[in-house]
Amino acid sequence: METRHLQAVEKWTLILAALLVGISMIFFSRKIAFSLSMGAGLMALNAYSLRRIGQRAFRTFQKPGAAVLLFNLKMAVLIGIIYVMVRYLHVEPLSFIIGISIFPLAILAVGLSHTLSATPDEETHG
């Protein structure tokens, strides 16, 4: 996997987050818009941190164990933040889950766009 894939995932995540936040602010209630925005914002930060850690791992690939440790640490922090948001910020769970789901949707969009734009001579797998 190259860093251009991570950059594309971040770009798609930010685009989808902006669209979701904008639509939710116009069409939904304040609580739903807040919950959607919190989930989308969290995934935007997740995509940014994933790209930064990935770029650092590709630059200094001598210690892949350190990169794996950073990815696991990032995931633990992400799980902790989600717990705090649901427990103490009282976000609406369904709206929050929809906001969080933009990250897998961005990964799917990048995978489809890279697969469709690949020439027959290119290798399309990892």
C-alpha cells in the first residue's frame, strides 16, 4: 500500500464529512446534527492520524513494530473517545454511528475508484 491510497482515503473522508455535516445542519434537528457532526469529525481526525502514521511508517520502515504499536495505540485512543462521547456528551447513537460510517464509505470509494482507474497492466492488489 502506498501513501497515495492513505491520502485518497483522507480526502474522501473529509469530503464526505463536510457533505454530511452540511446536510445535517440544514435538514435535521440540533441533536441529530450534533451527533452526526461528532461522528464525522472523529472520523476526519482518524483519517488524518492514519495518514500521518502511515507516512511515518513508510519513511522509516526499518521498525515495522513501532508502526503497528502506533496503529494500536491510535485505535485504543479512538475507542476511548467514542466511549466518552456516547457516555458523557449524550450523542444520539444512531446518528453518531451514521457519522462514523463515513470512514468505511470513504475506504470503499477509494477502492472502487482505484480499481476502476487501474489499467490492465497495473497490479490492482495490495
